[in-house]
Amino acid sequence: MAALSDLLPVAAVRLDVPAPDWRASIRVAGGLLVATGATTAAYTTEMIGNVVENGPYIVIAPGFALAHARSSPAVLRTALSWVRLARPVEFGHESNDPVSLVVALAARDQGAHTAALAALARLLADPDIARALREAPDPASLRALLAAPEVRSPAESAEVPVVHKILTVCGNGLGTSLFLKTTLERVLAQWGWARHVTVEATDTISARGKAAEAVAILTSREIAGTLGEMDVPVVAVEDFTSASEVDRVLRDIYDV
């Protein structure tokens, strides 16, 4: 799987960019994907359309939006772009507006970008690293931060079988749900429950079919509203990078 820095060339990073509104911010991020040969211009339109159709669920943490759409012929290769705005803009998210950082994801399939997004989620969950990324003086410095080796926790033994499944859900199953999956897995590891609970990132259509396998569904407020009645609890998470919020959600689910 591609590393985070592999998917984000220096040419796909722009800092302190003026944008009058959320559509313009996504156009800038999409334009960088086009300029670096990752997508055609049609994909930018698809990313904007995703927000129009599903709401601002892509604003997954305070000040941070992960712009993306389903894989389509407009995606030529898996890649990221990174836009830091000169002035924050409103996406219409109840708790995470305004947005100052827009990262655009173009994914050719469900797998190539998984490790990269998981790495980004871990970096943004660390307050010191997140601040350094937001304050990076130039694209090369930012990319160096992203390329720094990660310190990972030792893997747990898999001797004890998994007994529960939790679904994380987004509109497309390949962007924001992976961020939430990473945070949830980190909290489960801290609890010592990683061997007992598996987490699957999926889209809204698949979630309906897989709900019977799960003990709960975690998603954004906007996506929760589109799922309708489900046979398992559907819990809205505001900050997909917040271990403390996910910890509270898990405690409610399991009455801990």
C-alpha cells in the first residue's frame, strides 16, 4: 500500500490560498489533483456534488475537510492534494466549521489509499503534529512532516477470536469512514479490546446489508440521517480524529 507522502507530491500542496466559499476551496484542491495528473476536471465537480447531495459530512474534525467522491473514470490514479486556506470558510457543519484545511482524495479502488489515510488520521489526532502541519511554512516542510516514520504500537495476539463488529460509514466508503475506523481501532487497542471487536469501513448502501452483523454503526450526523431505521444503534460522531469522543461513544454502546 502507498505511504502518505507517496500520494502527496509537493506540487499538490498549496498554502494560504484565498477562497471565498467551500465550493471554491474544493475547486482549488481538485485543481491540484488535475495539475498533478491524478484526475480530470470532472472529479472536482463530483467532489462538490458529493457535498451537495450528502451534506457537509466530509468536515470530519474541527477545521478539517476531506473532500472526495466515489471512484469514477475521472480518477486516473490514487492521490491526495493539500490546501491550507488563507481564511477559513463555512461548509455548513454544525460543530466543525469553519474549515481552514482541505485535503482532497482521489481513489482508484478501495485499497491503495487505506494505509495513507490511516497514517493521516493518526497524525491529525496528535495535537502537536496537527499544529505543526497546520503551521508548516512551505510545502516541502509539510511533506517532510508527513514522511516522518510512525511509531506504532505492537500488534496484539490474534489468539482470541473476534466476537463483535462495528461499522463506520460514509457516503462512499473510502474516505471519512476510514478516518473514523482508524480512531476507533486506536481506542479499542487502548482498551485491550482489539482482539474482540473488528471495525469495517463501508458506504451507506453496504451498511444496510451488513447491519445485521454489527453491534453498532458509527458515522457522521449527516450520514446517520440518510440511513433511516436500522436494527442496531446508529451513533453520530462529530470529530473523527478525537479518541476521547470515540471513547465516550464506546462506553455508551457497551455500558462501560
